[in-house]
Amino acid sequence: MDMKTSPKHLLMVDELDAFGAELDEIRAEVLADLGERDVQHIRHMMHTQTLSEMAGRGLIHFSLGPVSWAAGVGLLSVSKILENMEIGHNIMHGQYDWTNDPELQSQNYDWDNVCTADSWRKTHNYEHHTYTNILGKDRDYGYAVLRLTDDTPWRPWHLVQFIQYGMLSGLFEWGVGLHELEFDKLKSGEVPLKEKIPFLKEFAKKASTQLTKDYVVFPMLAGPFAPKVFVGNAAANLSRNLWASTIIFCGHFTEDAQTFREDECENETRGQWYYRQLLGSSNFSGGKWLHIMSGHLSYQIEHHLFPDLPSHRYPEISTKVQAICERYDIPYNTGPFGKQFKTVLKRVAKFSLPAIVRRGAA
Amino acid sequence: MSPLSSSLSSRFFDATMLQPLASNRLLSAIFRSSNESFRRYFDFIANEFEPLLAKKRIAAEILGIIDETSDVRTFVLRPSVNWTAHLPGQYVSVEVDIKGVRHHRHYSLSCSPSEFKEHGIISITVKRVSGGRVSNYLHDHFTVGQLLHISPPAGDFVMDLLASDGAASRDESVPVMDVECAVGSSLFIAAGSGITPIMSMIESLAAASALAKPLTLIYVVRSSADVIFAERLTEIAALQSNFSFVIHETSLRGRLTKEQLAQHCTDMETRQIYVCGPYAFMEFISQSAEQMGAEPSHIKRELFGLPRTGAVEVAKDGSETVEQSATSGQVSFSASGQVVQSSGSKSLLELAEDAGLNPKYGCRAGICHECKCQKTSGRVMNMMTGKIIPDEQDQIQACISAPIGDLTVSTW
């Protein structure tokens, strides 16, 4: 496999097989050890989430002033973030399917998000996780609105792509929810709108349920105080959107996260697949709750190597993966949260200009 | 002495302590009329304070444990507010989480439904199965005060009631409480723990002041030490002149023969017959009874104990692997009715596609879980590891699962 951005880390095929086998071994060890501790973790998360949701909604409803209202918004935001990131995202990856518990089954779970669970599992679990960072195949790469590599042809509107980035972040759940629509392909006529009608019907159903819950039912329960509930719920949804987008951008769009061409990845072996996942992902460090609130996507590398292992295992897996990377001289992309996010912003800025202009300026 | 004197409720405590949980109806009404969010909150709060009020699942508190024999225990349970009385002979699916994995097993209810109606209690009677994960776990890890989760009562091994013209039928309009008036002459034949659903039937009939029709139980056990409910059966027989039972010990008298069966019941042709035990046992009883004049439609059966098939080897670490040669079989997709032959080398996903089905899939490499499907019977091997997937795991990844022998999948 030819890595254009980092040729010095070329691995030979037999080396990649050995590398793949070592990662398979880590996977097998964790699978053999799955048990009560994993169920306790996810149940604890679900318990905390429900408590903070009830407390948050309660405070928003019965707040006497701006401080208690803001505290309510904060708690509801925490609940929505926990539900989307650590609970929903991970359950829908099949991380707890082995428990046989219907509430923890990837195919049954539906999350507090306008994106339907079916669409999410298709665009995220399948497309993004299988074709990670392959340009033209991983539609999560830049979400078809951002230019993050010179392999994407430059267009004048990329100059102001910070605006698109801001909008995408603020409306993240809607972007994710409509991802399957493939708006760019509809516009170019590559895909006829007719093909997307079943998806749009399902999306409309889910979106209206979500909107009804946060913007009709709960506000109405507050009677004359409906507006503050409406605004509070909107604020919680917004903060969840901004947070989720930031975490996800730190996972694949940091400065050194690599991209791949379709032809490089044809007939990949398991080892090559692992290698691509590793080079295309980036971690960030932080405390326990930063990891939890990011759904352990702070361990994006481990998540991409083992998307269906329970997320709270990633910290312990990470130590082993780092040791393997060191032995094979593979870069392990990590750093403090703030630093990693800064490189994301840098990347968005950098590629808003065409390569030729950047070279001229340098 | 009333026939109920040593029934379940009085066997271990004062039944007046037990009243059905109050305000059940009000809570149910609130629950039914609320939306999903509120139901979730409701169950959350219920589980915090009183799990027996939770609505989504049926919780049951263990009120007492009775040792019936050295390896059989009766668990007396107080089910939560959403339990509805069972029909004698029905079972529940009991959920047990072992090492984080949820297991389900069916256990017959061994008490009369009136125990629930009058005292709010039910019971299941569990025999330890050698190597059985759930039965041993129930025996070893559950104590009084703990909670179990159970399904609503299910199963059609229930008593046929006599219509006014004397013909047997199951008439839903006959209240269960009056069951003893509507049941004809009956013969119960149980082997081992197969007594449990039959005990529920006998208890419900014995609740009548006097049994109108003859009632006979033939109870086949290995030895006298294995007789479950021995005292209670003796007691019912003393109170009800129309009830009689005979215990056949195979350690003394060998297998029950057709001649012995004929001795124990001389009017086979007039009886409603209820048989519960292993498959071969029930086959033998049915054939013999028919030869003695019993109507085939008057024989009801409930299978206890499933045979394990397939040439499976258990490795030292307890994991099971399988010989490739023993893996061919027939794969049935119950949603579409399609059936294909499997040699054991193709994945379930490929087989479904061979059958002309259009299963949902994604990566086809065991990564994305898009092809998860529901296995209803049979076993599969994880093609990536060569290991057998545990029988309990009924949600399987089709793209990396190869059937071992016959398999049924309900998803496609």
C-alpha cells in the first residue's frame, strides 16, 4: 500500500500480516474477557444519562431565574451528549450485542438524534468505518462540503469554508441525518431523487418525532413558560451538535491524519485495513470524563481498529496498540484535546487555499 | 382441613402478608396513555424505588426457596404489577444474566393460578441439569429477596375443558377458576421434572371442594429420592377420593412398560391424557395409549429436555470447535420460507443470497454488524475464529457465520 503523505512509514506486506495478527490478538483477548464489567459500564452510563436528562428537563421547566435555567440546559446538554456519544453510538456499533440484552442490541437501538438508526448504521458503521479516509468512498471525509486535502479540486467557495464548517457544526445532527441523501450527487444528476424517496420518508418520520418531543410536547407541558423550554431545548441540541462535530473532526481531520486513494486500497488484507485505520485516525488525551463525553472517540484510533469492542476498553487497548506502533515504526497520532483541535482549524484554513497559492505565499 | 392447607402459599409463610400491589390499575392506565419518553422515565423511577412497579419487563421477587429434592428447588415469586394469571400447564421464560450475557430458559409454573389471584404469588420449580448454565446458576446464586425477570405466561400445554355436550375443547370463555367443573376424566403422565406443569394442573383441580371426575397421575422417576412434591401429592390424594397417583421408580422396576401402563389406567379411552417428559418417553406413551384405545386428539404433550446434536468437541479451555465433515445441513429462512443446503463452508449471508433472498449487509467482513440476523434454532461457527458461537447468542453476524448442521433463521 502506497501512502503518499508519509512514504517513510511504508510497511512490507509480510510485516503488515504480522502487524495485523498482533492486532487480531488484542481483539481476541478482549472478546474472551467480555463480561459483567462491560454491562455495568454501559448501564452506569445509561443511568447517569437518564438522571441528568430528568434533572435537566426539570430545571428548565421549573427554573426561577437564568442561573437555574442555564444549569438545566447544561444538564440536558450533558445528557444528550452522553446519549449520542457514549451510549447510542457505541451500542449501534454492536459493542454490546453479545449481551443478548434487547435494550443493548445494535439493530434495536434508536438514539436521541434526527438521524435514523438505520441510516446511521449504513453511512457510519458501514461506509465510514469500512472505507475510512478513502477519498471518494468515505463520504464523512469533509462531509462533501469541506476541502481538507489537495486531492480535492479547489473551488472559489473553499476560500470561505470556515463558514460552511461553522454551519455544519451547529447543525451537525441535521447534516448527519441527511448524509444519506448525497446532496452533491443529486445536484450533479448522478443519483435520481426518486431513489432517495424511501430514505426521505423515514428521515421525515424520525425528524418530526424529534422536533415534536423537544419543541412541542415538553414546551407545552410548561404552559405559559413554553418559550423558555423551547429555547432551553434548542440550546441543549445546539451544544450537543457543536460538541459532537468538534470531537469527530478531531478524530480524522487533524493535521497529520492521512487520506488514501481508492486504487491504493483495492484487495486490502486485514493487516492493510488496520494500517489504514491507524494512519487515518487521531486521538486526543484528557481526563476520564472527557473520554466518556467524547464517547471514547478520543481513542479514535482504537475505535477504528475495533469498532465493535466496548468503548470503555479503549484506554487499556491503547497502551498495547501504542507499543505495537512503536515496534513497527508507525506514527500514533495523539496530543492534548486543545492542541489537536487547533490542528483541525489549521487544516480547514490551509486547504481553503489551492496548493499553488500556498506555495507562492511560502 | 381445606384442600389448600398445604398449598404453596401456606408452605412457607402467612399468606395474609401478601396483597397484590396497590394502585396497580391506576399506574397501568397512566403508563398506557403516556408516550415513549415518559414510559422510560416511569420505569427509571420505578427501578430506583420499587422494581416491582416497572412496566417494560416483568420483575419477580424471590420470596422463598423450597428444597424439593437434592437437586430440585421451587422458587416462590412475587411478580410485578404487570403479571397476569397463567393457565395451569403454562411456562415462563426466565431471564438470567451470567457474566454480562442474558440467558433465557423456559420453566413451567408449578402452582395453581389461584395462588396469584389470592396471594399474589407464583412458583417455578427448577431441576439442576448437569452442565446446564442457567439451572445451576439459579440454584447457586439466587437467594430470597433477589429479583428475577420473567416473561408473561406462555405455552399451549393447558387443560382442555369439556363443552356442555361432553366434547373436549378449549373454550376461552370458561373462567379458569371453574376449571375443575369442566375437566373430564384425566390421566397425567410425568417423567422426572416433567411433573412441574402437571402439578400446576393438579393443584388447580384440587382446589375444588370435591373432584367430580377421576384423576390419575403416573409419575416416572429414577428413585424415590427424586420424587418432587411427594408430600403434597399424598395430601391431595387423602383429601380427594377421586385423585390417585402411582410412582414408578425405574431403578427398581425398569422402564415403564405398556403392560404397567395398562394396569395403572384401565379406562384409557375415556381419558384426557397429558404427558410431559423427554421426547422418546412421550412417543412411547402416546403409542401405547393409542393402542389401548385413547383418542390421539385427547393426548397433549409437552417436551422437557432437548437432545443436543452434532459432532462437537469441547476443547480444554471450554470452547467448542467442530469437525468440518459434520457441518452439512439444511438452512431454513422462516420469514421467506426458503430452504437451502449448506455444506458448512459458505457463510450464512452467502447462503441467504443463494436462496434468492436479499439480506441487508455491509462490509461482509465481520466489522459493521449490518447483517445481524435472528437465529431461532441450530448452531453456527464464527468463520474468523473457527469457534462455535454460544447457543444463547441468537443475534448473529451472517457474513462470518457458517451453519453447523441444520439451522433456522427468522430474519429473512
